[in-house]
Amino acid sequence: MNGNHELDSAIAPHLRVPRSNTARLRSMGYRPDFDSFTSRLASSVEQVTIAYFGAQSVDGDNPAALASIQDLGRSMTLANGPIHSDRALWVDDWGFTNRFIVAYWTDGYAFDEWFAVDGAAWTAETHFMDGVGFFTEVVRPTVDRLETIFTSNAHPEGLANLAESMSEPFIEAGYWGSMRDRLPITQTDPVAGAGTPSGTSSGARVVIAPQHNLALIRSGQDFSETAGPERAFFLEEIEPTLRAGMDFLRDEGRSFGCYANRYMDVVDENEEFVEKRFAVSLWSDLSGLELWAKSHPTHAKIFASAMRHMAEFGSTAELHLYHEVMVVERQHQWFEYLNCHDKTGLLGVDAT
Ligand code: HEM
């Protein structure tokens, strides 16, 4: 926990600029109750690429969907593949099993090269298979449009696997609005969303014309190392409330500007659950995400539980939490769907 020493900022030194937007942080004398860490990318990295590839089928053990995702995974081990990738499974509320590979690149050229050879075909008409849907959702934010927060500096997830290091504990944590304060671009830009994503079909394929400043959060929990009372607290107190919040966002999230929410199980290459989950959601405006986090009873309760969890288990806590948030410009998004049901990802925007 923090004493009276100076705390660093979550914003990396080379991304700090004079603020024209007021920070939500009210006093430099403020100290968060608990330490948080952020991943530090090398200062030479200007942009990252994060690609969500999905295969969707009504039957959970569809061999073509499984074989396709395995092939895609193999292609990522070849030249120009990602620095890091995760496998995940999510059964949506229409009963479809969605298999994901979430892949991360810091080298945009490598992504372009890999995508041209192995990625673009994923949603091409030539990849049409009866009974299987494919989708590609790519965001390529510049680094001033990203923030991450971790409860542990020794358990990198997602974007942090691209980082050079983890930061020291920082000041912009533990108050509503701290996520915005950590996003470098908000020093000068309120990142208001503009427009609405909408699809154009050609045959079984739909390409989305994106909106400006789409917000995306990946928020995860690793409970694989928890035991005893800590594990019980997570599974019995935190997780059911979290699931209720995730169901709300999936079903009624549009009232907050949430276009889509998936609460996914992380799996290994054999599709065995590894006791980690993450939610990924897409928002029309960062402020809708903030409002939900601050005001919805589920997140407010999760937040309070997290505080109790930290107070009770403190520095020995083995529940590891993190999130990565980004606000993405129109020209840095690519969402494409082949033979998917009409509530999949951003297709659901038109369907409602
Ligand atoms: C077990 C699950 C979760 C726990 C324990 C949890 C707890 C917390 C805590 C303690 C904070 C304050 C961190 C900080 O900024 O210093 C926070 C912030 C936040 N959480 Fe969660 N959370 C969970 C899941 C989620 C999920 C799934 C989402 C979104 C889909 C989410 C959205 C947010 C947002 C947007 C903030 C930043 C709010 C702001 O700074 O104004 N959280 N959460």
C-alpha cells in the first residue's frame, strides 16, 4: 500500500502533454487504497493491433469450426504472427458456441503481412462453410488511446504481454474517472463517440462501416491460483454478481451504449478451461462505459466486493484482475462477418 512518497502517473512519460481537459483526479495528495500497475510498452511502439477472430456454430463440438480455429492458431506461429494470443470460448444467448483467438501485434507491418497471407481468408466468401460462421474484429489503436490496469505486476495478460515492463504503483486509480485519467489522449481530447456502425452485405459476408471513437474494454479475472477462503469469496460473492452484470450488458447494454458484450472462458489449445475469464465489450462512447461502471448495481457491488477482497487478502491475494481499455478511430477498425447470426458482435447494432 502507498505511503506519502511521490506516486508516478499511469501515463508513460513520453505521452504526457499539457492538459487542456481537466483531470478527474482532484489532488496530487490523493493516495489509492491499493497498488495498481500498468503495462509499459517500449516508447518506440506507436500503435498496436488487436485482432479477435471467431468461429461460430450451433453445435458446440462442430468439427469444422474446431478445425478452422486450430488451423488459424497454427498459422499464427508462422512468419509475422502475433507476439501473443489467447484462446477463449463463449456460448452466446442464442446458444451458439463462439471460439476465439485474440491476437496482439506491436508491428503493424508484420500484422499486414500475416493478414494478407493467412488472416484475410478467414471471412472471405471462399471460406464459406455450411453451419459455421466466421468473424474478424480488428482494432489498431495508437498508444495514446490505450490504458491498462493490473492488480499484480507479475501476471501479465492480453496487451501486457507486449510490454517492456510493468510500471510502479500510480496515482490514477481507485476513483471514478481514473480510467479516463489514465488514457493519454484524454489530456487534450474528450474522445466523444460519433456515428453508428452499420453493415453492408454481399452474399453471406457483412463488412461494417465503423463509427468514430469506438470504445473497447477487455476486463479479466485470473482465479487459477486462488485457494481456500479467497477462492470461495471470489466464486460465491464476486463471480455471480459479475455474471449478472455481464448478462445485463449482453441483453440490455444498449441503454448505456454497449453494442455487444461477451463474457468468455479462457481455454488452452485443447479447449480446457484454465480458470481465467474476460469480458470484452464494445461501446458507442467511453462515457457510457464509465456510467455503467459507476452506476449499475452489479459493477458497484463488484467494486465494493473487490475492495473487501483487497482489504481481507491484501498483498497475499491470488485473485488477479486487469483490464485494457481503448478508444479507436474510425480508420483503425475492421469488422467483418461471414455467415454469422445477426446478433454477432457489431451485426447486432443493425439488428436492434
Ligand atoms: C471481478 C470483476 C471485476 C472487479 C472486481 C472490478 C473491480 C473494479 C475496480 C476495483 C475498479 C477501480 C479500478 C481503478 O480504476 O482504479 C474498477 C474500475 C472499472 N471497471 Fe471494473 N471490475 C470488474 C469487472 C469489470 C467488467 C467486466 C467491466 C466492463 C465490462 C468493468 C468496467 C470497469 C470500468 C470501466 C472501470 C473504470 C471506472 C472509472 O475509472 O471511472 N469492470 N473495477
